[in-house]
Amino acid sequence: MKKNTGGSAFTNVPDGAGTKWEDWEQGMTLLDWFAGQALNGFMVEWRHTPAGYTSNLLANEMYDIASAMIAEKLRRENTNG
């Protein structure tokens, strides 16, 4: 099953090669954008990071936060608020 990434965060207009959606550059996903925003917020207090906290662990946690944000976004859209 494909994970819901929230679709494109920043799409680009067609470059003249076509006019269908498939012809557009998709840009980064909303999941990637949310993960980057979570990382940005985390980095404000980076010096308080526990010892042994690796970049792989950090990246995994930021994507977990982003996935939770996508899930909440979808829940709100399906319940109208």
C-alpha cells in the first residue's frame, strides 16, 4: 500500500512541453515539507538534544511527525474541521 504523502507542496507550471497534470514537475511532497518544518522547529533547541541522538533517528522522528500531520489533515478534511 502506498503511503499518503499529502500530494505536492510546490508544483511548477508546465514548461510548454505539455498542459496535462502529468506534464508538470511535481515539486516536493507535503510530507517532505512538513518534515522539513518539523526539523526547522527542532533545530531551534538543537543544543538540548540528548547524547546519542543520531541524524538517522532525527530524520525518522521528523517524518513520523510529518506523517501524523498528514493524518490529522486528512481527518479534519473528512470531518469538516
